[in-house]
Amino acid sequence: MNPSPHGRLPDRPRPRLRPRPRHVAPTSGAFRPETPDGSGQRRQRGRRLWWLTRALFRTVLGTPGEAAYALLAPLPGLLCGVVLLAILAAGLLGSVVLVGLVLLIGVPFAARGAGAVHRALLRGLLGERIQPPPPRPRPRPGGRLLARARAALTDADGWRSAAFTLAFLPVGALLVLLFATVRLYGLIALTYPIWWWLVPADDGRRGLGLGFGGVQLDTWPAALLTCLAGFLPMALSTRCTRWLLDLAVRPMARALLGPGKLDARVHVLEDTRALAVQDSAAALRRIERDLHDGAQSRMIAVAMTLARAREQLARLPGTEPELASGRELVDTALAESRTVIGELRELISGIHPPALNDGLDVALETLAARAGIPATARTELPLRPPEAIESIAYFCAAELLANATRHSGATAVRIDARVAAAPEGNVLRLTVRDDGHGGAHQRRRGATRGAGGTGLSGLAERVSTVDGRLLIDSPDGGPTTITVELPLPPRNLTTHRTG
């Protein structure tokens, strides 16, 4: 490049720099550059308008769940409360006769149904999940009428549901007042400009020509002011409804519609015990595997080594006393090792019978096939019970079948296992029937070990570890029916195993 006449290089054209984009702080997130066409500002304004509209609707109408509860809950709540109040009043007035007592017995039943309705409304509309109370106590079958009436009248959870249903009467009336009256006037005021424009007055002029305090609302400014004034009752009704739900409905529902403190504590203890039983069963299975794979295998190896040593000693010539004594010691050690192996196998089978690997139904059928007398097994198990329940049921069936074979003089035994419903939940019901001479009984607490029935007492103790029951029906002359009921834990506590 040639220099200029003045001895300097010609100036190069400078590159044209683009202007830096301005950064606008959005409502949330990091800083984003503003686009040249202004779409970022439009999005920001749209977002602000959306949040403003949403806040306005929440202020005026409340959340959808609260509005739906205030609209839908009072009708069934008031209806249940009125019906329950009528039954209670009629029962108290007629309590001197039998009819009044029958009506009072029906109060807890009706209250439990009303409580279920309230829990469904709270769960579906407000998201308030309240655990239902335990089932009502059921009297023993064949019990006296007075005992049944006492069981119904002492249903604490039913009376607590009745207390909530009756306490909801004034609360439901307030909800109706706030929603149907105050909000109705507020809604009329909010929409006044629309129907003021659409509905003509009686004299043919535009608008209804309504007035308030001597002032006619027949102009657009008056209609708009009426619309703005409608926000006040709507917002006040929404706030009062929320206070009523938070301060009255939700606390009362948690205190009266759910299980009591004692029931909740019992439920927690039952779950804890079920988990402890499952943990102990898992620990026993680990011990069983360790014994089977460790100690038993080593003892078998020791026995094989002793057998080879005995064979080698047998080949040695001579009859010296030391050699004969060595052979005797090896024979004794080999016999002891075989005895220990047998005891280990019995111990392993006592921890977890190998027959249970394929399930309780197969184990009971195998047990019946190996019995010393004709025996049949029938099972109805839709799901496999937990491992601890299976083990207890199997050992009970084995012990009862052995008792029937040895002591009852029976010629046939039948084993039934099925899942049955009980007041406290589902149970595994194991029934063993035989046609023997009967007379089976459980040894009473405090009796000496020499008394009869120690086997059944041991079964009762084993069953009681999981809160089960042992029922004996064995009149003299037979037949004998022994039932074992083992509670099944909830499904979320059940351990599912694969083969």
C-alpha cells in the first residue's frame, strides 16, 4: 500500500459496530435480551396480565376447591345432620320404650355413613385426606341382644362422627349464607353493566332504571361504579369462607372424622409389629442360609474326611492296641458328625421348611400326602401371604395333623386354608378337622407341664406373636375342629417374594 503524499498510510474504514441489546429484567428467571421487534416486552406484559387476572379471580372467587366445597358440601352435610338430629331426638324421646333404644342404636351406624360422605367431600374438593376410623366392633355371633346393643352404643368412632355431623349444621348454614347470599349480591353487582345494557326498563329506556338510596343507576358511570362495588362482598365472602374452612371445618374433621388417639396408636403399633415380624423372619432366613451354605457344608466335608480316614486305617496291617483305638475314635467322630449334620438339617427345617419354597398351598398338599392317615388339603389363597404368616400356618398345620394322627384316633383329616374377612381386616384362616373321639383342650395358664394340652398351648403362644387366635371346638366323642386365624398386614407391608 502506497503512502499518502503527506507520508502517512491512508485511514482504513472502521467496522460498523452493532448497538448492544438492552437487558430487561423479566418477572422471573435470568436476564434476557430484548428482541428488536419488542416481543419480549409483549410476553412480559402478557405474563403480568395473566398473574394479575389469576390473583383477581382468587381474591374474588377463591380457589376452585374452596368454591366447590362451599357450593356442594352444605347440601349433603345439612341433609345428613338434619336426619341424624331427627333420629337422635326421636331416640331420646322414646328411650323409655324399646323403639327409642333401637333408634339410638342406629345413630352410630348413620353417623358413620355421614362421616364417610364428609371425608369424601374433603378429600375430593379440598385435598384433605383423613384416614377413616377402624370398623365398628362386631359382637360375637350368637351373642345376646343386650350385648349387641351395648356394642353399638359404645361405638366411640360412630359417636364422634355424629358429633361432627351435628357440629357441621351451623357451619353449613354459614357457608350457605356466605356463598348463596353474599356472593349472589356481589355477582349481581359485578355483572350489572351487562344486564343493565341487555335488559330494558319498563318505560322502554335503555337499562333497568334501578336505584340505590334515591340515586338512579341508569348511566354508564353508575353501572361501572356498581361493578367495582361488587368486588367488596365477593372478596369478603371468599376471605370469610377460607377462615371458616381453616378454623372450623378442617380442625373438626381431623379431630372427629379420623381415628382416635388410641386407635391411631394401636394402628401404629400394629404396623410396627408387622414390620418387626417381617424383619425377624428375614433374619431367620439369613441364618438358615448361613447354616445351610456354611456350617452344614463344612460338617459334611468333615464327615467325608473322617470316612476317608477310616478307610485308610482299615487298610493298615496289624492289630496293635493303638491302631484299634484310633479306628474307634475315628468311628466315634464320624458318628457324631453325622448326628450333628442331622440336627443341623432339623434346625434348618425348623427355621424355614423347604416345602414352603413353592408356597403354602403346595406345602399343605405335601403335608397331607405324607400324613399317616387319609388327609386332604384345600386352599383358597388369591395372594401369597407374608413369609412369617406362612411359616406359622405351616407349623400349626403340621402340629395339628400330628396330634390327630397320634392321639385322636381319627380315620380322616381335612385341612382348609383361605383368606377371610374379619372386623379387624383380612385374616388367613386355617382349619383342621378330624373325625376322632375329641376331647382336645388347651392347657390353662399356670398349669403344670404335666397337664394335657401342652402342644395346643405352644401353638397358641406361637400364634399370639402375630396377634392371631386359636379356636378349639372338640366335644367329647368328636369331631374336632381347630381354627387358626392369622391377621394379614396391609398390602404395603406384605413382602412379595419370587422363587
